[in-house]
Amino acid sequence: MRVNALACLATLALLAGTAQGSLLAALKRDQVRAVPDGLVSKVVGAGGFRGLAVRSTADCLFLRPDSNVSVSLVVPNDYIEQFSELSSPALHEWVEKEVTRPLARGFRVDAVQLGEAPLSEEYGARFYDSMPAALSNLASLVNPLGVGVTVSVSLADLSVSYPPSAGAFSPSVARVLAEALPSAGALSLEAYPFLLALDTDDPATFSFLALEPDAQGFWDDGGGLWYADVLSSLHDAAVYALEALGFGDETVILTTGWPTDGVERATPELAGTFLAGVARWVGAEAGTPKRPGADNSAVFRQLVDSDAAALTEDAPWARRWGIYDSRARSKVNASMVGTYDLVRDVDYEATARKFCVARSDSTDAALIAALSFACNATDCTSVQQHASCYSPPNLRRHASLAFNGYFQDGEQDASKCFFGGVARTVDDDPDQSNPKCGLETGIRLIETSGSASLVADLVGLAILIGILSNLLPARNLLRAACLASFPSRAPSPVRPLRTYSDASACASGMLAQESPRVCMASLRWSILSLVFAAIRTEAGIAPISAEWDSRARSGIVRGDSLPCVAFRKMTGRIYSSGTVV
């Protein structure tokens, strides 16, 4: 099952354990074309992430209750006012749906964060009155279940953050936190040294903000402490600010990151350096100067790019915070979070070599109008001023990059390469002067296994067994189950079906492999496949595609759906799943 990207605006926090604290990564499922759950599962596994925070457990169907993965929930800001009334049906329904039921199903729900920096200037005083009551009400319902609550602030909510010993919240924020913190188990601080680095021309200061290994630290006279890195400085500024409110022991979690494009100082290389520095900070045993020996915890801003996020002149990097791009391809060389290379014909299918470019006879005025339209519908981060593909300034090339992005997002539909007559399709990139900024063909991400919950799998398995027991001889159960395990590649849910010769080859290939990799795309389509496969087989219809038969016999396509796992257990051949969570 594919999660709807536009409907799933959830922020995920994926917890990776280190020697000391916790390393997290945030992810919004708001890509133009959603990254399939199966690929998200693989990306998470590539970094060894052991936890996941979502706005709704329904947004992460690839997470199985028996996987022992930690789950944290982020309550959208719009819910805060509703939660301020203890008798609010919205509050009780949310807790029942997102906390109580998942816990009963075996999910490890550890924490709930109320909002995302709801006290920032963006919202004015909207949540000043409702937030303390909402936090208290939420805590009263989830604390008895063993689940803590977290309050969220931004660095801008501190009126002073340098030096750390002078750290203080703004008066209005301090008043709200003084009421809210008694109900909170931790404080989450959104702090981005990248934004501070934009305003500095001093190499030493930039090196410090970018977490470069040889950066010079500073001495805080007020606290009599040495700060070797910016994360400790920001963390302790919040600790000092909390002390002033009487909550000096409150846990502080940093949310931070470094974008990879949009301005000159947003590059994959700098992002990789910064993320490596975050990992060193989290894994250090020293804690921070203010809290020596304590565990450090941090959250990466984004795991996968949000190419549908709002792009503004003030934040041209807004879509490029991810370690992976919107097609789940690794951008950053960050060994501490792992890397994952897409595998052709397993994770994606390449489209035809076809591009959309600006016509050479188009006027500048027409190109500017078409470019504006394209950039409202596709990601144009790289051609923004000072971004990676802006120089040399060339309107026609910028337009071609934008047109082609829109064309590929539209799966090379000819109607997506018109733009009022100023664009045309070509088979080769006419400008190959900068390989890093060449035109790209599209890819179709393949939905792999992991998208169904355990409950859905068990129900589906029961249905499958019921259907099969009535339609097929017992000796063909394994073959029929494997028949459903081919990845779905056709846009239609009911794809071409094979006969038992294909299923037999699949079963042979499956049993010959120690690490199955490919699973069924969606359980409900598997049920349909089995029914129609049985009908086709009993009618003696020949295989639709010899290619599938060949691929299965060579072991490229292997079954790893829950039904196949169950049947492997029956045959005494039990293998580890190809999915991660």
C-alpha cells in the first residue's frame, strides 16, 4: 500500500542508537511522488535506525509491531487548541487511536511531542494560552501508559543564546514554558547552525558552525567552561535558560541539520561534514560542558528531501535538507547513518531516454513565464541564484532543467512538455558542459514489501489459506503463494498473471536463496492474483510472459511475502526477511 504523500505530512523521527545518546533523523512524506514504504524501510535499515516518530502510526504501515522499533509521535500544531480541553473528544480519540491501540498491538510508543516550535514568531501568541493546558491534558492520558511528553521550541525562542551561560528564553515564551514544563519530560530545541553560518565571513566562525573536526572553540567566561563545538554551546544555552525557570534537570534534545543545495554554503560535502560532527557529538561520552557525562540526543532535520515543500526567496534550500533525495538516492557521504544504493529492477525502473528542453527560438519573456509555471510544480532548487546549477546564468538552460523536471515527474507524458510551445522533447541532453547539472531521465520507484501491517498480513494470510484450500490441491499451496510474490510493476492493480510453471520457478528460486530480497507489493493485490491465477491455471492458459519465467528461474525474483514466509516454515526452510522493519 502506498502512503499518499500529500496527505501524509507527518514528520518522522528515526532513532539510531549510538554508544551514548540517541541519533535521530526527521522525514516528511511530502514528495511529489511518494517514496514507497518498502524503500523507506530499506533507507531506515541502511543506517541502522531503531526508532520511528510519526504524526500517525497509520502513516508507517511498513513498521511491524513485533519489530521492537521505538515509536515517537509528533502532534500537529493545529491540534494544540483542541487538546487544551480535557473533555475534548479530539484529545481522547487521538490518544486512543495513536497511543492506546498501537500499544495493545505491541508497538513501542515511547514519547509524544506536542507540536513543532508552536511558540515561534510564525504563530504569534496563538498557542500561548492553550499549550500549557494541552500538554498537561496529554500527559495525564499518556503518562499512565508509560509514554512521556515533550515540549518543542526553536532557537529564536531564546532571547540570548551566546554565550551559553547567558542563555534565556524571551519573556513571553518563558511565561508559557513556566506553566508547561511541569508536565513535560523533555524539551526539543530546533537549532540550525547553517542559518547562523549564512551571516558570517569569518573562516574560523564558519568552521565552528559547520562542525569541522579542526574547528576552534571558545571560552565562556560567565560559566567558566570551554566549548569545542556549536552543538554543546546551543544545548547548554537551553540548559541555562531552563535553569532560570527552575527546570535545570530537564532533558534537551536538539533538532538540527544542514541542507545540500539552494545557496553556496548548502552542499552535500558540507552536509556530510556536519552530520559526521553530529554523530561524534551524540556518541561522545563526555556529554556537554554544563552536563558532563550526560547522554546527548539529536534529530537530523530530514532523511529524504521534501521536493513538494514550499520554496521561498528567504529559504531556497527548503526542499534539500535530506540525506537522500526525493527518489531515495543517497546524496551525503555519511557513514554514521549508512548509505543505500538503489538497485535497478528491484527498487526502480528506468524510463526511456527522453528529455524536455527549451526551444532555441523561444523569447526570453515566454521562457520566464514558462519557467515560473514549471517551478511551481517541480523542484527548481538547483537553478536558484547561488545554487549548484545557477552559474553560469543561462535562462535557456535553467528553463530546460525546470521543464525536464516537470516532464519526468509527469512520467514523460507528452502533454507535460509543451509550456505554451516553448519546449520540445529530445533524445539527448544538448548541453553536457557540466555533468553535475545534466538533464536526468525519470525513474519509477517500485513498491517493495513492508507496506502492510502485521494485522493486515495475518488477516490476508487467513483469507489466502481459505481461498487456496478451496481452489487448489494441497501440493500446490507453496507454488500459488509464491505466485503472488512478484513485485507489482504495472500501473493496473491486477497485473498479467503467470501459470504454475512461473510459480514453481519462483518457489525453486526462493528456496535456493539464503537472503530473499523481493516481496509482494501489496497484499490485497496478491489475493486477487491468486484467485485469477487459479482460474487461469485450471483453464490451462499458457504463461503470459516468458521473461518472468526466466527471471524467476535465475533467482532474480524471489518470494518474501508473509504467506511465503509461512510456507517456508512449513517446509522447514526459514530465512531472514529482506525487509528491515
